[in-house]
Amino acid sequence: MIIQGTQIVLQQILILFMMIGIGYLCAQYKVVDGQLARPLTNLILMVMTPAVIITAFQVSAKDLEVGNMLIAAVTAVLVFLVGGLLAHLVFHREPVSRQGMLIFSAVFYNAGFFGLPLVKAVLGDLGAAYTSIFVAVFNVMLWTYGVWLMDGKNGGSRLRNLANPGVITVIIVLLFYAFKITLPGIIRQPIASLAAVQSPMAMIIVGIQFHTFREQFNLKDTGAWKVMLLRDLLVPLLILPVIYLLTHDETLFLACALTAATPTAMNSVLFATRYEKDINLAVQMVMLTTLGVIITIPLIMALAYWLIGTF
């Protein structure tokens, strides 16, 4: 199982960098203008991301137990709390212009593109269902805590930030789940099509932004390496014993452990673009943390299976 999981991780990373490469080449050969990144980012955040949440629940929520849903949600929140606490401690002395970007990239993990296909391939539809809970929590945190980190006082003091596509969509899918509502095919199909476009489009934007800021790329930036250490290793290692205490359901345990170990979310680049932050730094952290999980996810999986042996 660990070998299979490692192969899936490598496959996901290869797919990711191929799509980043497509974005880079599009910018290199003037297929798209770099100025297009911002409106495309808004399209992804406002339209395609809600489609991902709806699709995840429509496909996989049938077999979810309420108790396990709550455990997955609690675990997802704890990942943010642990990551946020560590990131604030590590980066509190960074310049204000970088601090929010660094903390955001350490805290927000790639539950959607990376986590869902990884967990589905290793654990099947039920595992993916638990990861979809992480995706829902992620979007609530993204449009509240994430906006506050990236937009400061302008974002944190506005109650209207709660009335955003991510939070509204989570409320809708929870109502669908509570009342056992399944969307008819004619509605579900276009939503699923939008969801399928989200990840490739996000990575193409990363490639476009990488081309734009390629001359500023700096592997000597210690902040980016600290983010990789926190996101890929420390946070998932600290959360693993917590998951062990919360559940002895093997599928739920592994789904939570694997999702918590995913690299920095593509939203780091999307939000840097939207809020005019350090896009170059965001691209670096996405790439570094994604490469880092080649080593860290197999390690987390090995520890998780060892803990399962003690159930």
C-alpha cells in the first residue's frame, strides 16, 4: 500500500508540473498575456471552486456517517490551528509584506487537487468522501482566515467576507446532505465539468506567473524552505497522534493523515494574484512543498500504517 501510495504521489506531481509547464509555455510564446492571470484567478475562485465542493459531496456523500464526518471536520480544523500556531511563531519577525504570504502558504494545504485524487486512488470513494470534508472546511477557512491573512484589516473587519462563494457553497452542500438531495443529471453535469477545469486552470496560472517572475526566483529564500518544513513535515507529524486518538476507523484515519500531509495549496498563488502580494514567493512555495512530499508523504504513510497496527 505504501509503494502504491508513493507511485500515486509521483504521478500527481508529474501531472502538476506538466500543467505548470503548459502555462509557462503559453506565456513564453505569447499565447496568453500575463495580465490575464488576475481575471482568470477570480473566475476560478468565484465559479470553479464552488463547483468542486458541490461535485465532491454529490459523488461521495452517500456513504458518510455523521460521526465520521464530524471527526474529519474536527481534524481539518485542527490542521489549521496547529499550522497557524506554528506559522505565526516561526514568521512573526518577518516583514509585514511577507508575513501573511508565508503563514498562508504554511497553513493552507492542497486538499482538492492533490488530496482528493491521492486518497481516492489509495482508499477508494469512501476515503475521498472524508477528504471532501477537508475541502469544505478548507473553503470556509480560505474565505475567512485566508482573506484576513492576505488582505489584513481590509479583509478581517468585514462581516460580508462570510457571504462569499466558498462559505455559501459549504452551507448549500450541507443542506443537500441533511435533506438527502441529489441534483438531477442536467444540473450535476455542467457543475462537474466546471469542477474538472479548476485544477488544470489553477496550475496553468501558476505557470504563467512563474514565467512572469522567473528572474526573481530565489532558492536562497529561507522563508520558503521554512514553509516546506512546516507544511510537509511538522504539521502532519503533530496531527497524526491526534487523529489516532480521535478514531480507530482505518479508512478515516488514513484519509485524514494523507490529506493533512498534502503540499501548499494552489490558492497561495491565486490569492497572491488577487490581493497583489508577492506572487513570486507564492510560486516558489507551491513548487518546493510539492516536490517535498515525494519524501514526506511516504514517511507519513509508513507511520500511519504502523499506528494502525496498534489499533
